[in-house]
Amino acid sequence: MPPDQTARMPDLDWNDLKLVLALARTGRFAAAARRLGRDETTVARRLRAAEAALGAPLFARRPDGRLAATPAGRDALIHAEAMERQAQALADALADRAARTEHRVRLSATPLVVDRILLPALPDLLARRPSLSLELVPEAQNIDLAQREADLALRLARPRDGGLGARARRLGALAHLPAAAAGLTPEKAQTLPWILYDAARSALPPARWLARAAQAHGAAPLRAADARTALDAAALGLGRALLPALALASDSRLQALPAPPDLPPPPLREVWLLSPAAAPPRPAEQAVRDWLAGLPWSAAPQISSASGQ
């Protein structure tokens, strides 16, 4: 056999197999052409090309004029139907993925905000938007929204210019209050030393306030790396912490205390919502934005009535 005829692969593509399916299901060139959106002449030409590539006729005309698959045509039909099922499965999977993506929103916030503020408020959002899939990312560091590391981000300070390619919106101011374990009497709670932050957090407004409070009323033998650790330490009775008031409202382990009268009022921290500036929000993103904007950021729990130390 000449070399150019050995192991030659048929020149058959998916469009040819779709043509085989259409002819087998309709039995006529005209009907197959309508189904494929082609003219009848093109369908007949493509069939001849496919039969030439395979080296065998795929259809024969019956006495009634309809086309019937030959043995080679039936073999081709088996493979064509299998490829059709695979193509449909792929299309369904991509459509399902697109639908999930359309309803999924990835939201970044500090761990304490995620655990003590967003999670307690989440049932209301999901009740109103049952198709929403919200991914909460407890991350204290800045996230690059331009790279889609998150769809939205909450930050407790006015964002710096540049860097994220993001649009910023101020949602409110998060009040901070002293807090201690709920099982203590207010008088006993106010004798506890203050839980400070480590050196890496020393520039934050709560850390500066705590450093001043500790000079007057003593520091606990513990320094926390973040507010969530400070909250848990205070709940265990290890000292007083300065915490977001809204976080205290959702944690029965803690009681809010008045600030010592010899200190300035505890700081407020602005709450900012960051979103990508490059594209308009999807409906799911807009729903999360509206939910965040409606949270009572300035709310505070009832403060124990005992006088401050």
C-alpha cells in the first residue's frame, strides 16, 4: 500500500456528525437543512465530503424517498449521539457554573467583623435572597479587588488612595466600648487590667486608647494580635478589652462597661465598603452592598450601670 494511504485518519469534524444526526432524524435533505440552518445543497455537499473522508456511504435512499442509515452510517450515528450527549453535558455544566458564579459573592472583612457582626446578621439576608451564595473571607490585610481576590471588602479605616483600583463608600462609624466577662459584677469587672494589642497593632486607634488606659489602670499579662483574640480573652475573665459595640451586642459572654471617667471617650472607627471600580455590580453584589449599608454599625448594647474606675 502506498505510504500516503497508510494509517490515514478520516477528515471528519463535529459539524459532520451533527449533519449525520440531522439526516438520521429527519430522513430528508430539506428537513435536515432547516434543522441545521443551512441550505439543502450545502447539506448534500457536506454529506458527500463526509462519506469520502470515511470511505463508505452513510445513507441510502429508500423507495419512499427517505434516507436510511447504512451500516457505516449506523456506526457513525452511535458516535455522533455519544458526542452530542457529551456536548450537552458540557453545556449544562458551564451553564450551572455561570449560574453559581452569578449568585456567588466573596466578601472580605476582619475576623472579628466576620464572626461577631456579619454572621449574626446573615440569616436575614439569606431569607430575603435564598439563591445567594456568600463567601465570607476573614482577612485583616488588604485584598486586591482588581485581581478578584474578593468581590467586596469591608475596612475599618478610610482607604488609602490607589493600590486596589476600588470604589470606596463610607457605611458608618463603629463605636468601641470597654467590655469584660458577663459573669462578673460590674464593680469587679472594672477592677480588671486592660488587655493590650501587640506591637504590630500599636498604631490603631483602639490600641492607642488602651495604652493610655493601661497607664492609669494596669495592663493584663496578655497582649492580643487581633480583636477576636482580645474578645475571647475578655470573655474568659482575663481582663478588660476595648471592642466594637456591635460585636458585644451579639455575644452573651460579655458585658459592656462605661469608660473610666479620667480617660477620653473610646474611639470611633469608620466602616468603609470597597468594591471594584471597573464594572457595574451584579445583582447579587448589589444585594450584599445594600445589606451591609443597612447594618446598624453605630448600635451599642446597654452599658452596666456601675461607675467607671
